[in-house]
Amino acid sequence: MKNDQKISDDVKKTISLLDNIKKIEPNPFLYTRIKEGIDSANNKKSVLSIDFAFTLFKQIVFAVLFLLNIYSVISYLSNGKMIGQYRMQYIKNVVSEYSIKTESDYLTNYVSKD
């Protein structure tokens, strides 16, 4: 019995020591710091997803433009003879439409009209 009483007294002494400990005041801004940390982590996730989507969009646009460029080069090379014929016809049309002639031809035409 004395042994149980002694244990009980020791427990009471220990608990009474805990009651004498001065309470520490928490930092008044602790909640604000924790909340800001959580909010900034959420914002970073949303910004990362927007950046990822924008980067993916840029890569897709680049790939499409690259493929269009390859298609136009292949198309140009495969129609090389036809393009040469069209180019010569276009030059002839421009020369005849705008009456592009050399200076000597102009003077010849000018003198013959008088």
C-alpha cells in the first residue's frame, strides 16, 4: 500500500511541476504565415499548369508551321518545271501590261508616233 501511495505522490508532484510551467505565447502571425504558405503553393500549381499549357501550345504551333514549310518546299520542288513556265508567262504579262521597254525602244516609239 505504501508503495502505491508513493507512486501516487510522485505522479502528483510531477503533474504539479507541469502546472507551474509558464505558458509560452504563440506568435500572433503564425496562422497568417501558414495560410500564406498554403496559398502560395496553390498559386504555384495553377501558374505551372498555365505555363505548361502555353509551352505545349507554342510547340504545337511550331510543329504545324514546320510541317507547312516542308510541304511548301516539296510542292515547289516537284512543280519546278511548271513554275518556270508560269514565271516566264507572268514576266511577259507584266512587261506587256506596263509597257516596260528600254529607253531606246521608248524613243523609237515616241518618234514614230509623231
